[in-house]
Amino acid sequence: MEPRKLYRVREGRVVCGVCLGVAEYLNIDVAIVRILWAVAALCGSAGFWAYLACAILLPDKP
């Protein structure tokens, strides 16, 4: 079995594809990931900085 990797997804993305990539990695609905990330960003700046770091550091899905 091949290990899963975390990528940014180009198809179907809204901003950078980070939430869609995380949803595919965790095998859950992308709406749940987007809501959780928005709540984290609004409750403190850690969610925003985590999204920004993932957008910069994660490679695009081949």
C-alpha cells in the first residue's frame, strides 16, 4: 500500500487548494474542512497563518 501524501489540489479549489487537499488526505467532505479552518482563522490568527504556511509549503498535486 502506497503512503498518502498531502498536496494542494488545483481542480475545484477556491483560494489555494489547501482545504481540498486536506479533505482528500483525511477522506472527509471539503465543506467540513473549510468551516473548521474559517472558525480557526476567526478565533485567532493561528488558522490564517497555518493556511498561509500550507499554501506556500505544500506541493501541487501532480
